[in-house]
Amino acid sequence: MILTLLTALPLATAWVESHEATILASGEPLTAHQAFDAHLAGVKNPQRVRVKKVEFIPLPANPLLARANDELGLVSPLTAGITFGYGIYIREDLWGDRPLLVHELVHVGQYERYGRIDAFLKDYLNECFTVGYPSGPLEREAIERAREICR
């Protein structure tokens, strides 16, 4: 891996903060049902969440971050959704997929628990570098919690 966690963290943080700002400015607020799911998923401030429909999830433009992404397999043309703080991108062909949204809402709750984007990313990326995606505890929590909520 050409990129270490120490090098990746500021690049990833800037990328997440930029996309969160975009989504918060132009995304849709949660419906009442989605806000209830957010509460079940552990989100303390569902009124802050915005969801934006996109044709595909944007890939990192920074060459170092793009290379790390390719090696870790985090975001690809097949990625269904991704969470950036209080902002969530959902691929348009999966818009309305409740389990997907709930999964991403669990990640919003995780960001909230950590209190800062860089603090969440430090642990999340460390898990990706050491355990591998999607086997890390934060990703497993999102998978399992969404499964429980959507039963």
C-alpha cells in the first residue's frame, strides 16, 4: 500500500467534508418514516440528514486517495450508497431501497458517536487497512443493524 493511514486520513477527511457540504446543500430531508428508521439506527439528529440521488457514487479525484480506494475496494461503479457525515448518496437505480438507506443511517449514527469526521474515518480506515472491507467492526455493525431493523 503506497498510502498509509497517516497520509490517507487528511485526504479522506477533506473528501468527505466536501461531499457532505454538497449533499447538505442539495439533498432531500428524510421523510417521517425514514426519520423513524434513523432513530432506530442510532441517529440522534435525523433532521440534519440529507439524502441525494446520484447516477453513481463519486470516486475520489485525488490520485493518492483514488489509488488507495482501488486497493481497498471501498467505492466502485457498483457502490450502492455512501455516507459522508450527515450526507448520504444513494444510487438512483436503488432509490427507495429501505435496507440500503438504513445501512447508511447506521453510518450517520457512527459519525455522530465519534463527534468528528476525522475521528470516525481514523477508525473506519484503520479497519479497512488492517481487517479489510467489509469485515471491520463498523461496517459489520451497519450490516447487522440494518438487517435487524428491516426484518
